[in-house]
Amino acid sequence: MVYVDNDPMVPAHGRALLAVNERTAVVTSDLRDPAAILGDEAVKRLIDFDRPVGVMLVGILHHLHDDEDPRGIVEAYMAAVPSGSHLFITHFCDSSQDSRDAEKKFLALLGTGRFRTVAEITAFFEGYDLVEPGVVPLPLWRPEADLPEELTVGRRLMFGGIARKP
Ligand SMILES: C[S@@+](CC[C@H](N)C(=O)[O-])C[C@H]1O[C@@H](n2cnc3c(N)ncnc32)[C@H](O)[C@@H]1O
């Protein structure tokens, strides 16, 4: 497992937590530079690109603006992994007026990026086989406990899905 983040504070804490684990690494790098990340020494040492890989873009793509080509970035990572690999994305979702109100507040904290619609988030998975139940609010992705009939705004803010590379 290799965790990548461009905030130098995050790897500093991660490295302290993982100091005794030789099978994980924390790399300071920028998601928008797939060549640097795929060529990183720790990535090459710990990830076996001859076997299916889990590419987890968790809470990160909403930091990227459209002109930074988030779809092309997803494709660059998926091109590097073999058939049978899985892509996991969670993303802030523009699904209602409530979520648009939340976006204004969140963007002040997130710094960069934007919420995307379900269709826009689903488009990141184009070319791969979305597994059931598709792109849904996170609490609805194979829930293990009963959920209230209506989710609160907070529980509908983040959508996610998983797809398999054919
Ligand atoms: C909401 S957090 C999610 C962290 C982690 N994926 C998780 O689920 O716990 C978003 C993280 O993305 C990092 N980040 C933002 N833009 C980035 C970029 N261009 N490249 C790498 N990391 C980035 C931030 O520093 C922050 O730690």
C-alpha cells in the first residue's frame, strides 16, 4: 500500500504511524503528476504491476478543476495497472440545492476544486465495469445496517463507486 499526498504535513504523520511497517509507504507527491508517482521508488518497490491493483482516489478528485484534466489523470493511473484492477472513487457531489449551499462553504476550506454531479462522477468510470450498486451516496454503497428512509444533507454530500478494469 502506498499513500500519496502533496501536503508535507500528511506524510510526516503517516510515516510516524507506519514506521514499523515495511509493506506500506507514504509519498509526498502531486496527484496531477502520474509519471512522477508511477516512477516513485516506493511505488515501484511495493506495488506489483503484474497483478491487479486497487487504485483508490478517495476524497481527492474534487480538489481538481476541469482544466486540470481529472479524467485524463484517472486514465493515466488505470493505464498503468492490469486487467482485473479496481478503481475506487469518492467525490463531493452536487446533487441538490442543499449540496450547492454546502459547496460554497466547503470550497472555502478545501481551497481548490468543485463538487460534481452524479453524471460527472460516473464519467470517471467510463471504460471500466461499475460494480453494483454503481455511483451512490456513500451510506448507500452496500450498507450493512438499516438506514433511515431519507439521508441527511451531510450523508448525501459524498458519493462513491468502484469499477473493475476489463
Ligand atoms: C479529504 S482529504 C482525503 C485524504 C485521504 N484520501 C482519505 O481518504 O483519508 C484530501 C487530501 O488530498 C490532498 N491533496 C489535495 N490536492 C492534492 C494533489 N493535487 N495531489 C496530492 N494530494 C492532494 C490534501 O492534502 C488532503 O490531505
